[in-house]
Amino acid sequence: MSTNKTHYSWLLVGLALLFQFTSHANTPKLKFEQDRKVLLQKIKTINQILAQTESKRKTNTGQLAALNKKIETNNLLIKSLTQELKVINQQLTQQTQRLTTLQTELAQLKKEYARILFLGAKSMRDINVLVFIFSADSFQTLLQRLRATKQYAKIRKTHFAEIRKVELQLRSQRIELEKQVRRKKLLLQERQKEQQDFNLLKRKQNEVILDLEKQHGNLVKELNQQNAAIKHLDKLISDIVKKEIIEQAAPITENKSTSKAPITATRPNFKPITAARAKELALQFTQNRGKLPWPVKNGFISNKFGIRMHPVFHNVQIENLGIDIQTQEKSTVYSIFAGVVKTISFVPGMNQIVIIQHGDYHTVYAKLSTIHVKVGQQVQIQEPLGVIYTDKNGVSELQLQIWKGMQKLNPAIWLAKQPTQ
């Protein structure tokens, strides 16, 4: 009997470990599913942006940027699927080993239980239970025999129920194991499909690059125009910031003028920002590094901050003073932080621009088609500023810059990371 209890105890421990493992195994599964859902949504958005650029007959760098991003995202999806398959293989191996162990233990438990039944039946074969109970030579012995008979019947019933319970649990685990095997098969098929898509995208990328190389003259012209636009915008922002630095350094004098204040100063959201409020905004902006919302609802960084090689002409370096975010046509552009609209202007090659001051910081939103705010207006975080501009190639791309004084900062570091980044 003690051997039987020992085996049964080990069986329960094994089952507890198996169920605990199954519970924990669901955690990475959920994470992989969430990551895959996000990546598929990103691919869907990129496809929409890509379709917008492909609607124009002429191959363009915006189309190449969208293709590059789609390849990058597709590659992340393949890596995620590969990692999930690796985890499933580990789970299948561990579950199979545990099931084999438990099946062995269960078989041993059944064998020993059968032995108990056999010995019990053999010892009671020639004895009538009632005669056995009432032939006791004392009342105390009678009670002991009665309790022993009841206990034996209870043990038989309990052990049978326990064996039945374990059998059902093992059956449930086999079903779960079969589900994992089917899931593995589906993931393998999905990874194969994504790999095929990846290969097609790489071929298309090469075709686009070859086509763009044939447009050497036009691309050089566009590059020169972009450089001129960047210099124009850079000078505009620099002049604004320098002027503010000079004004802040100048001694404050009492204004005794009796002339009326501008009408805008008395309108809602047009009250002048105090020095204390400007300092507070700058501090809050600093504290939100890496947490600022994106200026568009959907999109991806098509051109990174700083100096890099041209995507087509690998012997040409280009510099970006901010980041370019490619998005969908007619997308709304939002303020990434509370502040005051400092400047609204038009820069050739950059179209409409909005500059917002946040104390010592400035954020610049270029390549807008329409503007929804006015100079001097106080805006809140994620307040609509205008609508994105779409160029002749069907590219809708926002230029975002962040300045602290005269220092240009990388906006990608300040924006909140998108899922799977």
C-alpha cells in the first residue's frame, strides 16, 4: 500500500509540473501573436503607402523607401515566426517527455492497484463479510473490523476515481499536444509564404534601383533642389532661434506704451506665454524624451537623422537635419507636445511649415499642404496642425525636426517607440 501511495504522489507532482508548464507556455505564445499582429498591420499600412507611390508611372525614391521598409518589416516577421517555431519545438519536446513519464507512472499505478485488488479479493474469497464482522469476540474488535471493511471499500473507490481523473487529464494533454503540432505546421507554411514574399520584394527592390539609376539626371536635379530647400529651412529656423536668444538675453524694461495690445493676445489660446511657463514647458519636454507621440497616426521613418549614403548613388552622402516620416495621403499632422505656434511659412521644396516653441525647444513640421493653426496660438499635445502634402510622385512625407537652442536633435530618439521596434 505504501508503494502505491508513493507512486501516486509522484504522479500528482508530475501532473502539477505539466499543467504549470502548459500555463507558462501560453505566455510566449500570446506575445508572438501580438507581435505578429502588429507587424502584419505595419505591412498593411506600408502596402497602402506603397500603392500610393506606385499609382504614378514614374519610379521614385519614395517608392524605394516604402519597399525598403516593407522588406525590413517582412524580415522581422520571418524572424518572429522562426523564434516562435523554436519555442514550439522546445515545448513539444518537453511535453512529450513529460507525457511519456506520466504514462509510465500511470501504468505502474494501475498495476499496483490491480495487485491490491487481487490480494484483497484473495484474502476475502473464503470469508463472508458479515460473518467476518459479527464473529468478533468483542465489541471493540467488531468496530475495528467494520472500519477496516469500510476503509477498504473507500480506498478502492478513491483509487479508481483518481486513476480515471489522471486518464482524463492525460487525454487532455494529448489533445493540447496535437494542437501544438498543427500550429507548428501552420507556422511553417506561413514562414514559407513570407520568405517567398521577401524574395519577391528583394527582386522588386533591385528593379526599382536599376530604374532609378537610369534617371540619373533627374535624381541629381531633385537632390540639388532638396539640398537648397534644407538650407533655406535651416536658415529660417536658425534666424528665429537666434532672435529669441538675443531677446531673452536683453534686459527687461517696463513698457510704458499706451497703445493697445494686439487683438490676438486677448483671444482664447492666444495669451502670451510667461517666462515661468516657458521654463516649465522646456522641463516637461525634456522629461518626455522617448515618450512623445508620433505626429501622424500611421507611417514609418523613411529617411533617418544625420549623414548617410544616398539610397541609389552609393558614392553620394546626404544629410537630414530631422527625420522624414512617410505616411498616407491626406493624413492629419499633430503637435507632438504643447507649446506656442511661433512661425508659419512657405519654403520651396518643403511646402508649408509650422514651427512650435516649447520653451528652449522648437519642433518643426514641414511638407504640409494646409494649416489649421495660427501664429501665436497655444496648442496642446496631439492637436491637429494641418494636412500632409503629397508631391507629384504620390509621396506623402513629413519632415520633422527638433531643436534645443541652436542644437539639432534626432527626433527618432524623442518619439515613443512603435511596437516591435
